[in-house]
Amino acid sequence: MTLVETELPPATGAWREGDHPGRRQWVELSRPLRLEAGGELPGVRIAYETWGTLNADASNAVLVLHALTGDSHISGPAQEGHPTAGWWEGLIGAGRALDPADWFVVAPNVVGGCQGSTGPASTAPDGRPWGSRFPLVTPRDSVASETVLADALGVERWACVVGGSMGGMRALEWAATEPDRVDRLFLVASPAATTADQIGWAAPQLAAIRSDPGWRGGDYHHAPPGQGPHVGLGIARRMAHLSYRSAYELGERFGRRAQDDENPFDGGRYAVESYLDHHAAKLVWRFDAGSYVRLTEMMNAHDVGRGRGGVAAGLARVRARTLVAAISSDRLYPPEQQAELAAGIPGAGPLRLIDSPYGHDGFLIESLTVGSLVTELMERAIR
């Protein structure tokens, strides 16, 4: 049996002060982060990891931005301080699209996250966890915090900003908010603005977490193992994971099979239920329910056209040489949303459709194809 099966889950799977730092480095904001929704967030620090070396003229820096339950550890094995292996391993490494011999790759954990950056599980200035007091942050707020990181690293202009899913939302906001600081932009499986359908997918996930007695209104970080909101977080993960995969792939992979020798007619599970249970159990050991709530709300808030005269005007702000890719079977962020990006960003070129049965998660699974598209973009001359 695995550790997940034999021990009670912690109240939070967040990285906490005093834990092993792993490969993380940190930058601290010298002043409170002013928030798009109003107010300020004091004491912010951003955790990040790097690969490669910044060259003399700082022209080879690439920013890679993670999705909802990702973090700064995009490449490398599971190790002390990092409970899982790199989530986009196929993109970084010798001979890969982002070869550290050529590129200085930077991956921050988003503000509001739970793997080193300031978020709900972090300690507030009064010495208590932020918990329910942690405010709404938006993709524009993440850009504002990451500009401080760029400045600290000596990066005036990113050679490329890369992101998929929530990372794509943040990457788009980088190019629209700081158009003079982004040379190239790679977007995959993400929209110009979150739709009612996508907010609808998120609503029952948020309700599952908030209705868990262990949620305690968002102030649960002191709870002993087994008494945090792990049940609600696990249910949210099951719902989300269904949207990350395609009906075709689930049907081909599991069909109507029972799980091993279990009998669904006698309380047993179907194989697909076991699969979802497995992903739920893994997440509660490495993630924080408060971060899940706030980052889901971050995605709900995504709209590149807000305050800019609409989506078309927001996209027109982008000056970066852009490549937009979509996953053919993505039912969470379907290809027509990436087609809108490709059509609306000046000079983006036609949408590149990645034929994959894996649904939204195809942007992570189809790493060879994604890598070839990133390579193509990186080899283009800068305008």
C-alpha cells in the first residue's frame, strides 16, 4: 500500500516555512502588491526555479507559467522539497525545445499558489496563516508580481513567455500588460476570456470544497491530519480531471470495466472511478484547498479585454511574435477559443491544431509536438 492509502492526509499539502527548499529560490516584493480587485497584499514573495544561465545581454530568458495545480518544478525528479517530478519534463533539457545550454528558463509559482509563493497557506504579517483573509488575485496581479521577479533577475525583456491552461491566461496577460517586455509568446489550450461554461465547470468544484466541514470557512491550516478539507478537495479534483480528459480517451481506456475484482453491483467501483479516486488522493497530499479556491477564482476572473475596450482591443495590445496551439479533443478550452486568439493577436499566424485523444491534458502529454512548436517559434527572427 502507498503512503496515501495508509496515512491520514494533512490539512494542507502546501509547502510551509521550514520545509526543505528543494530547488526553489525566492524574491520578495519591497512594497505591497496592489490588486486589480482593490486593496493591497503585503509581504509577498515569489518562489521560482531556473535552468541554464542568463547571457551577457540578458536576451535568452524564457518565462514558463504553470497551470492550476502546477508549480515552479517544471523539470527534474521528485526529490526532497518537491513531492512530484517536473510537470512539463518534455519541454526542458538537453536537445529539447528549451535547452538550458541555450536558454535561461525561469518558472515561478504563482501568487496565491501553495508551493513557496505567498498564498492562503502562507504566514501573514500577524504570524497566522492567511487562510480566509487571502484576497482574490487575478492574472494581472500575477504579472505585477512577476515583473518584480524579472527585474530582480536582470531581465528587461523575455525572449519568450510560454503557458498552457491557466499558465496561458497568465502568459497572455504578460504580453497584453507588458507588451514591450515580451518578444515571443506561446499559448496552448487557453482562452482570451473565461466563458460561462468554464465558470460553470468550476462552480461545483468550489462548492465541494466550501461545503466540506473541514474547510472551516477557509481557516483550517491548524487542523490535525484527516480533519482538513481533503474530502472536498478530492471531489473537486475528480470533477476537474473529467474536464481535462476526453470522453473518447476515457471510453477507450476504461470502458465499462470494473476495477480489478470489485463488483459495481455490490458497492464496488468501475475502473474509471478508481482512476479518479487515485488522482484525488494524490492531490490532497501536495496541494492546498485554499489555493485551489483562489486560483480557480483567478481563472474565472480571466478576461484580457476587461477595462481595455473588449477582447479584440485586449488582444490587439500584444506585440510579441506569437504562436497559438490547441488540442483537438479539448472540451474544457475548445479549439475555437484558441482560434479567437490566433485571429485577434496581430501577426500570430494560423492556429496550430494538435491532434490528440487526450483532451485538455494533451498540452502536457503531447510534449514532442508541443516542443516542436516552441522550437519553431524560438527559431523565428524577432521583428
